[in-house]
Amino acid sequence: MIHTKGMELYIMDGRSKGEKSVKEEAGAVNLTSGSIGKNIWYMSWPMLLVMFCNFLVGLTDVYVAGFLGPEIQAIVGFVGELYFFIIIVANAISIGTVALISRAVGAGKFEDALSATRQSLSLGLLCALLLTGAALVFKDLIMSFAGFTGVTHEFAGNYFIIFVFALAPNYIVILANAIFRAGGEVRLTLITMFIVSLINVALDFLLVFGLFSLKGIGYRGIALATALSMSAGMVICFVLFKRSRWKDVFSGMWHLSSDLVRRIVRVSWPAALIQISWNAGNIVLYTILSRLQEGSITGMAALTNGLRIEAIIYMPVFALHAAASVLTGQNLGAGSPERAEKIGWKISLAGVAFVSLMALPIFIWAGTLSAPVAKDHNVLVETVRYLRITMLSEPFMAMSVILAGCLMGAGDTKGTMLVIVSALWIIRLPLAYILAVVAGYGVLGVWLSMIISMFFQGIAMTARFRSGRWKEVKPWN
């Protein structure tokens, strides 16, 4: 039996011996005083483990797909991007949810946090049901963007349909975990995602290859493993709600409030546009690769593999991103904007240093890291080249992602949107087409466009944070 009620964590502050800087009692967490470094660590280490769980699931998907051929790996990558495109609304609502709830918790207004929780879950479920229907109706149109032909096109459609039925449970898991994080109860997120990942990885092998008298179902098993594990995750989240300080969320009114929904949407829509742009951009990259006369499938499979391996670096970065978002929101809610700014600079610079150290061994041993997921020789060679090129831009990626977390936690999603969308659609995608198709550099041209755009994105995000405009954003008004 797992629960957090009654636990207390005391972290000492050098200014006052024995002073509580982070206190957890009956689920309540105060992240607005005491040691900044210790507060960052308190929020970051569980999220790092969560990111590792997500990485392990993604890597397992690609690893298992590798035994089924490069075509299946390409399908897993492309349909995965499509699916992430569909869950954009949940991710966007979760960003608005974190901004509102973390401010309310930091200001000591827990009833406001409960109200935002109800609205977030209700809005998310409604959107999930609508999108599930739309995805099923327009499946063939959506699949046409891939450029797959023959049997590969049929396989991609079957794979996509299974993913679509996991949409509603996935939305609930995403939003519930955002609520836990916003309240500082990041260990509840860790509990949920550890169990979900364990189920997903086990089912990947069991459903694809079978066991004893149980016959495997091939590539469909990868998608079904995700659907079943997310359904289990939804049940776990409801159990954790009932056993934590969020239990009163079930006793209040669940009708949609136009005022609260408006506030959530106002913060969320730029975040949705960011993710729509980013996922659409990745789909465009896959499309550019699929249209190349030589090495198209190899390039698509290499991009799929490379993104999964690159997630080794994304893990600490997105853990710090999530921590920065909550810490910024709670400190602004407590009326401490200068402390929030110090947190931003400290956490982002720590992330840049750590990522730089991680990028070097990945650059050196790219072949060794790629071999388990790239069974085809040509795919292996291209995956290695992708990794060695993209490692050069990782410090700029870290700075951009972590400072974006600070801005989003403050509710400045519009500023974040401006930076990311501009770097992607003005620099990366036009440059990818020019270098890969017009100039004839092929797959290499796509890789080069990715690191050049990330350089500009990192610089622009730093400038936005340094301007301080995010301190004036009022998501509850």
C-alpha cells in the first residue's frame, strides 16, 4: 500500500539552523522559502526518474520494433508523432493547470486549487472524447501525410487506431500528474508513471512475441501495450486522488465553469500552439525525409532511433523544466518574483552544465548506443551521424527548455510560443528543405537544420527570460 499522508521532510537552511525550508505534512508542500538548491533537488529527482521511465518505454518500443524491420520502426516513429499531436490538448491544458494551481498553492488558496483541478479534468476528458471521434473519422486522411504505400500504409493505420482508443485514459494521466506536480507532490507522479512504465515494457514483449502458449500479435502489440498501461495508469491516479489531500476534488461541483475554463484556456492555447507547431514540424521533417529519392526509409528510421536515444539527455532537462515550472509558479504566487528569477538562472545553468557533460560520451560512443535499436547496417550508420551532429546543440536545447519551464510556470506561454514557433517555422523547416532537397545534401541537410535552429532558439529564450516580462503575468485575473 502506497501513500504519502503523514510524511514530513525537513531541509535545513544555512541562515537559520533547524528552519524548515521544504515541509511536507499531509501532502502540503512549501517551496517558497529556504534553500533554492535543495528545493530544486526536491522537485527534480522524482521527475528525473519519471523521465527515465518514459525514456525506457520509448526505447523499448523502438527496440522491439527493430526486430520487426525498418518499416515497422518508421511506423512507430511516425504514428508516435501523430499520437503526440493528438494529445497536444491535454499537454496544453496541463501547462495552464500547473500555472494556476501552483500560484494558488503558493498563495495558500487550496480551494482555488481544487476548483482548477475539477475544471482541468472535466475539460480534458471532454476534449479527449471529441478528439477520439475525430481521429477515427479522419484516419485515412491523417495516414496519407506519411507517404507510406501498400502494406506499410495498412500497418500504420492499424497501429494508429489502437493508439486512438488510449486517448481518454492518457488525457487523465497527463492532467492528474500535472495536478500532483503543481501541488509539490511530485512523488505521486513518480508512483503513477513507474507502474505505468513497468506494465508497458512487460506488455511490449508479451504481446508482440508471445509467451509459452500465448501467441504474439506482432506490431499491434506495441500499440496495445500503451493502451492497456495508460488505462491502468488512469485507475492509479484516481486511487491516489482519493488517498491524498486532493480527495475533496470528488465532493465538489463538476460542472464546467466558464470563468475558470477561460483562465485555463488563456494560458493553455499558446502552449497548444507550441506543441502543434513542434509535432507538425517533426511530421514535416519525416515527410521531407520520406520524399528523398535515396535513403528515405533509412533517414526516417534513423530519426526515430536518434530521438529515442537523445531522450537520455532530455530526461534531466525536462525534469528540471517541470521543477522550474512549479517552483516559479509557487514563488510568484507567494509574492517572491526575485526569488523566482534566481531559481530560473540557477536551474538553467545547472542544466546546461549537466547536459554538456552528458553529450560528450554520447558523441564518442554513438555507435555503441545505437546498435541495440538499429538492426539494419545503413540505419545504424545514419543514426550515429544524427547523434554526433545533434550533440553539438544540446547546451542550447537545455537552456531553452528549462527557461521555457520558468516562463510557462509564470503563465507567460505567449512569449514562449513566439520563440519556439519562430525558430521552428522560420529557421528549421525552410532550412531543412533547402539543404536536403534544393542543395542536395539529403538526410544530412535535415540534421544540420535541426542544430542551427536550436542555437537560435536557446539565445532567444534566454533573452525573453532576462527581459522580466513574465513577472507581470497574472493567470488568475
